[in-house]
Amino acid sequence: QVQLVESGGGLVKPGGSLRLSCAASGFTFSHYYMSWVRQAPGKGLEWVSYISSSSSAIYYADSVKGRFTISRDNAKNSLYLQMNSLRAEDTAVYYCARDGFNYSPFDYWGQGTLVTVSS
Amino acid sequence: SYELTQPPSVSVSPGQTATITCSGDRLGHKYACWYQQKPGQSPVLVIYQHTKRPSGIPERFSGSNSGNTATLTISGTQAMDEADYYCQAWDSTTDVVFGGGTKLTVL
């Protein structure tokens, strides 16, 4: 069955950096767009970024553009999110999700990893 | 920027029909999806392309759309359906938008 397992969350100071990982299994990872979606504590869902199957197309929400970088390693069935210049408003649970591009829904989600930006 | 508007909360009695709406400009042309999120859990896709139900989702969940509104209907609502529900669509093929979420209470 499809499994998405995030890791790498934690406490970081404002202005700091963090790299999230998502290990995928149970499907042909290299065939799918992959996405990051976040949820601030007690708030709703916010799309962050997605990346095409071959990494040739990448899109970001305006709120993270220029600070976050999405990438993937199809040989390792892994998705990444490099987060730089972190702000308090980036505090959230970050979910790895399959697809979400071009009218395809986010059909599988990981359990999420919590990122807390605080001094 | 594109916005999707949902009621903050909806209440329903067990066994009755719950209706959750999501409104946005020309939403009927944007293939709305619905996600269920229970406390402490990840979201689960329950409806996509306005009306389609993924495998494993009970038949009591259905979706519809008309003009600027997408609707999630839960027939014969059960206590286990109590959750937050989010609608989602695309402003373009690339820009994903979520509604603010609706807390469904079954009482």
C-alpha cells in the first residue's frame, strides 16, 4: 500500500534552515508529481510546493517562493523540502502528498512532521 | 488571489444528512476536491473532480457542483464522520487553493 513518511522537522530559530524528507513506498514514485502541504497549529491547509515526476517542473506558493526549495531523488523514492530564512509564520505540520497537479487530487498524505520556528 | 469560502461549522444529528458548501468564482469549472481530517490525523481524500469517490470511501459521501458552489453531502451521517472538511481547487493548472475548512459536529 502507498506509504509516505516525513522526517526532519524540529525547532529552529528565525532565519534558520531545515531540510524535510519524505520516504515513499508502495507505488512507482518516479511516475508521480509530489507535493508539500502545510498546516499551521489550529489552522487550515496551505499548499506549499510541487515537483513533476522528472523534476523538470517546479511550483511554489508565493508565501515560500525564494526561501524554500523542493527536490526529489527517484532512485531513493524520496522527496525533499529545503527551507531557508525561516519565519515564525512557517511554523506548521508539513505533509508530503502524492500528486495535486493539473486537476489531480492529493490522493495520499503522509503523517506530517512538525516544524516550529521560534527563538 | 482566488478564494474558496466554507462555513466554519455545520452540525447534524446522527442518521441525518450533512451538507457542507464551498463557494468560489466559477468553481464549477475547477474540479473541486474534498478532504476529511480527524483530530491528530492527516487529511484523507473523500471526493475528487466534484463528484468522484476514491475506493474505500463509503457511499454515503457524495459531491455535487453548480455554478459557483461545490457541495459535500454525507447521507446517514455517523459519529465517525465528525471531522474537519476542506474543499480544494486550482486557480490555474498550477495554483492550489484550499477552503478554510468546516468543522462537522455530529450531535
